[in-house]
Amino acid sequence: MAFFKQNSARHRAATASHAVRNTTIAAAAGAAVLGSVAPAQAYAEVPAASTGAGAVYATPASSSLAAQTSYTYEAPAATPAPAAAPAPAAPSAGLAVQSNDTVEIASTASSGGIVGTAMQGLGSGYVYGGTAFGAWDCSGFTQWVFAQQGVDLPRTTWSQFAASTPVASPQPGDLVSQNGGAHVGIYIGGGKMISALNPTQGTQIHSVNAMPVDGYYRVG
């Protein structure tokens, strides 16, 4: 009877020992499971709500300890508007537009010589048969001009042409014969001439085509 009690006591002690060992093992196993789950849940993030430029999106964490990957969204840059064509430059103020004829005449007149002398009579009067300054007829005017340059030119139109040399291309200072030799003037360039016309118009610049041209003559 004592032997049975002794065995019963040993059986209860062994049973208690097994229960304690099993409980310890179960507790350790539970701790290991918690250790593998909790860290993974700590990396979970809610996606950002913003969808504008600079918003950051993160991939949800997996159950393992995988590294997260982030992506940054950048709004496309606006296409720059094409540059406006430069405005045309405005013309300079006070810049007068001159024709080649005007420039040629002004240059020739300012250089002196026959044309420069002839321009001194511009705007003066006309007297038929006259030879004085401002009181001359056409041949009296040309005779006076050449006399100021030391050239003795005959008195009448026909004698003046006879004392000169015909030329095909006139140069400033050449004589211009018009109306069948009845009128004479001095070529100043650019298709223009100066002559003593009549008592109404006096001495002025006009086109060589104002009257029929017979020819051009060079004095000397």
C-alpha cells in the first residue's frame, strides 16, 4: 500500500513537470510568432491623398521585412509660348528721303565750277536780248556763266553751239540745245538743266524734256 502511494506521488510530480514544460514551450512559441508579425505591421502606411505635383506614393508593406519603394510624381512642365517676332525698327526721325537725281544736283552745284556759278542766277529775271546779271535772255545767261569761269563764249545760241563739241552723254556744265537751237541752257545732272526761260518764269531749274532736245555740247 505504501508502494502504490509512492508511485502515485511520482506520477503526479512527473505530470506536473510535463505540464510546466509544455506551458513554457507554448509561451515561447507564442512570443516568437508575435515577434515575426508585429514588426511587419509597423511599416504599413496609408497612401497619400494628394495627387498634385510633389505627392509621394508608397507601396504597402508586405508581411515580410521587405524594403519600401517610393515614387515622386512631377507635373509636366508647361510648354513655353513661342517668342514674339521683334517689332520692325521705326525709321529715324528727320531722315529725309532723297532721290539720286537730287543728290547729284546738290553735289554738283556745291562743287563750284560752271554749275555752281549758274546756280547763282536761280530765281532771277529774264530780259530779251539782255546780258546783265538777272536781266538776261537764254544765251545771255550762258554767256555770263562761262565768262565768270574765264571762258569767252559767243553771244547767240547758234554761235555758242558752233564753238562747242557735240557729245552723246551730257555731263554737268555742258550746254543743252532745245527747240531747233532756239533755246540754250546748262545741264546740271539727273536729267535737269537751268536756263533763262521767259519774262514770266525767269531763270529756273527744269527737266531737259520740258522742250525738245536737239543735242548736248561741251565747251572747250
